[in-house]
Amino acid sequence: MYNDNIELLKLVHLSQFDIDYERTTVHVDMSNNEITINLFINPSMRDCPYCKSTHSIIHARVLKRIYHPVIENRICIILLHSIKFKCNECGHYFMQFNPIVSGSKNISTLGELYILENLRKNRKTFKDISNELFIPHTSVIRCFDEHVNIPRHNLTKVLCFDEIYSKKLTKTKYAFVILDPISSTVLDILDARLKDCLTDYFSRISIKERLKVLYVNIDMWETYKIVAEKAFPNATICVDSFHVIKHLNDAMDKIRLHVQKRFVEHKDDDRNGYYWLLKTFHYYFVQDFNNIKYERKPNSHYSYLWTKHDVLNKLLSIDQNLADSYSLKEEYREFNLCGTYEEALYKIDDFIERFKKAHYEEMRDFGFLLARWKYEIINSFLIVDGKRMSNGPMESLNGRIKRLLYDGYGYSNFNRFRNRLMFCLNKNEPTKFSK
Ligand SMILES: [Zn+2]
């Protein structure tokens, strides 16, 4: 055998096996990027697996075509030549042992490992891998289903509850995710977030394990609160402050639109430029002022260069109630950002009162929201292991989940989807090979 061939066998990770180099050949077809290996394994062991007899005869030679997807963008096929033996003692037939492929599969074991390694990557779909490795789409899925079935992880001290919107995969439109924010591990994913489903799920977990849960972070979905209170007697429930601020920003944006609408009739004769200002700089009302870039926008209304302070002052000069709403919103945002748990305890009632008395209905509604979730919001100011309680780690996972969901093809069942998410999102999730 040529040295080139030995190098090629190394490249496709076959040199580690006990190969019959005299007979094995490698053919590289450059035109369609294909490597074909006529592979012969040395028949070292020929003990009968039934009676352990060492006396067997060659019954037939068998040729098997196997996908060996271990290099990207290249077709790699093994034509495995093996021997079928007949035992002289007990008369059974058995195949020569080979370390390349197991049972009646058509993908090599190394190929399966390579597929799984690729499936761990967020950005790769079943289809991508099928295209890159030149193997059938269904083989990729079969390989995944066979080797990846992840059990739930134990509950941890801090939990985050959240949902993933998926109409296609779940009966109730939402899948439910339990995350440990400290280790950023997805502990489990369920196919519904309904009260009965969640209650039933947690009731199957021992009380000993549930008592270890000390904090649960939720968004403002009432069911989560009810379920968590029942399932985790020792837990403090915290409402994620990101969601609180989102409600506040939504209210502020609606108020800005009210004011803007007042000027819509005069927009062609927008002498003050109010309509234009509110429409163009709408984001000033919801974004952190520090994050807004320096503005320099001369226009038909104002010919001089502006700083972002000029813009904000102009916007707030349009309407006193709009300005008041903005300043109350900013005050709450600042408090949410910098406040301590102790401050939250005595400041929250004052905020509730002021929002409830606000001019615009949207601000008053926000006041009622604060009142309804008062204790959970105060709890969100708690610091555990140096970090403020929040669903933040979950939110950052959400982006990765969405990518997997939307570009993923092949999730015809929820279980596969769940396994794929946990396999990609968690570090070191085992496959059946790891055991
Ligand atoms: Zn035998």
C-alpha cells in the first residue's frame, strides 16, 4: 500500500484500527469530492459468540457500504469487506468483529460521533449537517434520537421560569423552561406552561428536592406565582425587573403616541415641528438616555446643530403631562437600576401612589401593576451569591433558542426539540456514547 493511502487513512481516522494494509485501497475522486475506501480489517478474533469455540470456518464474504462522515464537504464512503463465519461446534453463523460500525447501521461509529459533535453547535440544523456531510437528512435525525435523550436535571437553589413561544411544537403555544441562572443550565423543558401541567410536574419531584429551592424568578404570569408558591415552600418569589421596565416603557410609548396624535391633523402645517419631533425621536422616551448617541440633525424646522440634550428638552417642552410622565418613568428606572432591597422596601409604596395619581391612564395602570406584584418586585432587589435576582440569564438564552427554533428543520416532535435545545444550550450534556 502506498504511503499516500496511509496518510489518507489517518485523515479519515481509520489508521487506529487493525487494518489489513495489503488489501485495503483508497480511491479519491476529485471530480465529485469523494473518498472511497475498500476496507479490510484483520480477522484477529474468530471465537464463536455462542459457544466460545475457536473452531470456525469462513462461510461467506460480505460487502457493506457505510457512510463515514468525518470530514466536512466531502463524501466519504467505506466499502467494508468482512467475513461471515460458521461455527464448527454449534453450527451458528456469526460476523467477523469490526470496530467500524455497529449492528446493521449504515453510518460508522466515528461518523456518528462527528455528527453529534456538529449537532452540539447552535447554528447547525439537521439539514445543514446533512448537506455538509453528504448523508441523508433522516440519518442525522436518527443518529440524534438514538444517542441523545437528556433526563431532567436536579432542581437548584435559584430557578428561573420562562417560556418559549412555539405554536408548531406544543399544544398550548408555549413551552416552559426551567433554568438554573447560577450555572446557566437548562434544567428541563416542558411542552406546556398551564397550571395543571406544572403542578403535576413538580408534584412528581420529591419534597426533599423541592425544599432546596430558595428563589424563583418569574415574569408577571400569574400561573408561575401560584405554582411556585405551592411547589416550593421555602422559596422567595421574585418578578424579573426587566419585565417591569418593559411594561413601563410600553406605557410611556403609548403616552407619547397620544400626544403625537394630537398634532397629526396639522402635520402638513407642523409649524412647531411637534409631530415631527415626537415621531422622529420616539426612542428618547424608552431608551436609556446615556445610550442614545449624540444627535446632529439640522432640518427644515431647526437649522442649527443639536445635542441630545437639546432634543430631549424640545420633546419635553411639548406637553407638561408628557414631561411629568417621562420624569416619573425615569425616576423609577433609576430606582430599579440602583436601588437596594432596603430602599425598595420603603420606596415602593410611594411609587405606587404617584403612578396611581398620574395624569395618563397608562401610568395609573402601571401603578396598579406595581401594587399587584409589590412583594415580588421588592424581592427582585435581593442579591444572591453576588448577583441581583433576575431572569436575565434566561433572556440571553432566548436569542439562542429562537435561532434553533426558527432555522431548525426536523422538529416534528417535542421530545426531539427539547433534547436538541438542552444538548446545545448546556455544557457537557452526555450522549449515549459518553456512558
Ligand atoms: Zn459455536
